[in-house]
Amino acid sequence: MEIVEFARLMFETPALLITVLLVMAVIFVNGWTDAPNAIATVISTRAMPPRAAILMAAFFNFLGVTVMTAINVAVADTIFKMVDFGSDSRIAVTALCAALVAIVVWATAAWYFGIPTSESHALIAGVTGAAVAITGFSGAINADQWLKVIYGLLLSTFLGFGSGYVMAKLVAHLFRGVNRRRADRGFGYAQIAGGAAMAFMHGAQDGQKFIGILMLGILLARGETVTPGMVIDVSFFVMVLCSLVMGIGTSIGGYRIIKAVGMDMVKLEKYQGFSADFAAAGCLLLSSLTGIPVSTTHTKTTAIMGVGAARRVSMVNWSVVRDMVLTWVLTFPGCGIIGFVMAKLFIRIF
């Protein structure tokens, strides 16, 4: 679809216009509340001042969405085919809009309380809950694609922690004989590269998830449905639109979340921040190339836990970890139920 046709359809189809605006709202909130996780470490170790780090994250989020989507749309395709909204496109697009409203509500509440909840899991849960409201549980779930979601949950949790632990141990061993002041200066510069890599991979992972939802919304608003074997075709202007909105959201920043992840949970040194950034970025690159939608929040946060535990288990503030884990556990049922209820309500009203 070309940009001219897209603009014409938006003005001719109110449902499409509303869907696009809601998807943009969700992307904006993601950039605002989720992207700060990518730069939490680089700020907490004072490798970069907050304003410069946020601007860097906005730029590399933009690059991550456009570059990775141009190379590989596997994650977007997984989200696009994850659930079945049924054959009635009018009801389907109404339910999808309800799911997007539920996601914005959930994410904004998490930001208000400074809790780094997973926007990815909120998206998956909200959309699934809305689809279940229409077609029932067995009819809504595409098992093959949802299996990738389960893989992603395990990958982001265990691989994130393990890679952070191993990376921190490896770096500490390799640089054990280096002058402390010189090492700190070097890792300070290296952390800037690590923060940029994390921001890039955040855009690559989360940007594609929302592109998948946007393409699904466009399809439903045009009166069509997802069919087996359908290949997702992402136009360049869609990549640019999503990346721009995410970049704008990131530029606003989320200092409460930065503080919770980078300062309250573990007191990091520069080499530890470097280890967490590159360990998490590596996990996200692997999952993006294989089409597994993982939580960037989980991956980065568990990598930080692993880095802290590599030096001493007591370095990790487990009370903060407990609160985060509780939020993660509640996201799937909580956002799923909100998506379900909102979909039922929207269908009744509209």
C-alpha cells in the first residue's frame, strides 16, 4: 500500500482513522514508558547525562524500527497472525480498538507508579483478550504463533539473566589486571555504545510488534481478514511513521522507570552497565532474527539482575525485583481481562 492510498483510505474509512490513531498512541506510550529501560544503565552509572541519553535513545529507536524491519519482518508477522478476530471485520476492528485503549490505560498506570511493566506482554494480552471476547478462547488463539510468545517469555527471562551473569563474569576476568580509573573511563565510553545498541534493538523488537498490529488494523478496517499463508507487506512509510512516533515518545523520557531499573534494583558500576547492555542487546538480536516476540523490559531487567548476581547475590535489591516480577505476572491476566471487558463494552456501544 502506497502512502497516497493509505491517506485516502483513512479519510474515507473512519474505523481505519481511529485504529491508526490508537496504534500511534500505543507506540507513543511505548516509547515514553518502555524505551527508558534501554538507557537506564547508562544514566545510573553517569556515563551519560539523562537528556543526552534520552535523545540518543530516540534516534536509535528510530533506526532500529526502520533498519530491522527492512531486513526482517518475522516479529511483525508473528504478531499479525497471533489471534483470529473472526470473519466480521466491523466487530473485529472495534475489538482491536478496545484492546489498544486497554493497553494505553495499563501502560500509563505502570508509568505513574514507576513500574517497568512489559509493553510487549500488555500488547499480546490485550489483543488476545479482545479476540477471545469475539470468537472464544479456542477460536481466537493461533497456537503456532502463541507458542513463539511462550518461547519469548522464557527467552527474555532466563537467557537475559544468564547472559548478563556470564558477560559480567567474563568482563571482570578479562580486565582484572587493568588500572581501575582507566577501566572506568573506557567502560564509560563503551556503555554509550551499549546504550545505543539497546535502544536500536528496542526499536527493532517493539517497533515490529506495533507494525504488526497496525497492519492488522489496516486489513480489518478495509473489510478483510487474515487468511492462512498471508504474507505481511510493510511499506516503508509505515516503518518511518512508527519509528518517528516511538522516537518522539522516547524523547519525553521516563525518569521514574530509569530510577527503578538502573538505580533502585542494583547499584551498578560502569563495567556492569556495559555487560548488561550488550548481553540484553545480543538476546534481542537473536530473538528478532528468529521471529520470537520477547519483552525488551524483561530482557534488560533480568540481564541487570544477572550482572548484579555475578558479583554478589546480595547486591540485587530483591524487594524491588519482587515488585517487578509481581507486575509482570499480573500483566497477562490483568491486561487480557481489561482487553476482554473493553471489547465487550465497545461492541455493545458501537
